[in-house]
Amino acid sequence: MAEPYSTNPIAVRRPTTDVKITTVRGESISSRPDVLATEEPMEIRIHGPNQEPVAITVTMRTPGHDFELAVGLLYNEGIIDSYDGLHTVCYCTNVSKQEQRYNVVTVELSRPYLGIPKERTFISSSACGVCGTTSIDNLAARVTPVQSSLNISIATMLSVPKQLSKGQRLFKQTGGIHGAAIFDSQGRLELVREDIGRHNAVDKIVGHYFLKQRLPMSDKILALSGRIGFELVQKAAMAKIPIVIAVSAPSSLAVNTAEAQGITLVGFTRDENANIYTHPERISLDREVSSP
């Protein structure tokens, strides 16, 4: 696959927005500047050779790494399934309103675009997920369970959320943004992405590794800054990530999906504590497991 895009223009849309606020601190009231995480829509358009681009989804996101987001989302949704299937990614400058410049990304495939299968749906906001008891079956029809020999220590398991927290630059500025990070088998940080939408952060990561032609990620660890919903496990399964570690709770569907897809799912990973929900064999437990 040839390099499909130029490096993202720097600061074409700011990931943070400056505001003025009034603070109440006990009996003290004052005005001061503050910084918020930017939330803006990004429309994704797609086409094949000699086809007109069509808009297929709009996702609310924090600007930055937009090409990674577009490619990662399309890969995770099964629209792009190989490196050779992607031709180019670019910002669309033919937009009706100047303020939406750099909020529309066009993806050109190497083959004709035939539309989205009826059973597929896109995540289209910064907060929603996919629900339903048929979700696991639909995912299983698209991907096989993760096969990986990756095994990590308890120390590594406990360390990755701390490293993610230290690497969340935008969260330190705004306090209102999700983070995802990739670590190697030794627990060394490789990549951090942040976004107002937790699933967008993971799409950006998958898009990055796709564009670098480094999929599957069967020797990597994914760390998440918040809760674990089904859609995040789905994205890990598509990228063949064997271990997902988060600081908060998983949903029941996330656990069921991780079990079915061969993914080790770890939640409530804080300080020296963690809950291993599925496939604990990938964590080297250095002491005997006791039962109540």
C-alpha cells in the first residue's frame, strides 16, 4: 500500500477550546479562563474509483488524528479489510460552510464502494454504543477469536493504566476526555490517543496501526481510561488485541464478548488492585488463587 495521505495539517482544528468561567470556591467568587475539550462533528465520506463520494456517517469527536479515526472506524466496521483496499485519505475542501473545513474526511477505496450491508450500523456520537444480544453473534461471523501467546506479569498489568494517565496531555488540560493507549509485551508505552468519545480514541489507535501496516496487534496490550463497553471489546477483537485493561467497570456484554473472542479483560485496575473477568491465563499470577 502506498502512503495514502499526507501528514495531518497541524492545528487545523484545535483539540481544546478556550472559555471564560465564573468559579465559586467557598465564599470566593472570581472569573478566570478555562480550557475545554473540543467536541465537533466529523463527517466521513467514501468512494471508489470513478465514483462520487457519499457520506456514510458523522461522529462527534475531538479534532486531531482525523485520518486515523476515519480509517480505524472503517476498518473496525469491516468497510476496509486490507491494506490494498485503501487508496487515499484526505480532508474535503468542498464544504458548504467555511467553519466546517477540516471536519469532513474523504476516504477513497482501491475498489468500487458497494454500500454498507443492511445488518451493519455505525456508532455516530461521542457517547453511544451498540447493544443487543445478537451483537456477539454478528461479531463472531466477521472475525475469529484472538489467538495470542502474549503473557504478562501482574506488575505489568497494574502499571499500564498509570502510564496511560501520565500520557494523557489533553485530560490534564481539560479533565473531560477519554484516553486509550497501546503497550508492548513488556509494558512499554507505544502510543496514546485521546478523544471526547472513548470509542473514537480506540479507532484512532487502530487507524494508526493500519496506516503503518502493523495489524494484527496480537502482541499488544490496550489500556482504557474509563469503563469498558461492548464496542471497545469489538474493536479490540477486530485488531486482534489479546489483553484489554481499564480503570473502570466492564458491561455484561463486554465480558461475554471478551470471553467468546478470546480476549483477556481486566477492569477496576487502580493502585494495586484489579478484577480479571475473562481468560486469566494470560496474566502470570505469582500466588495461588483463593476461593471464598
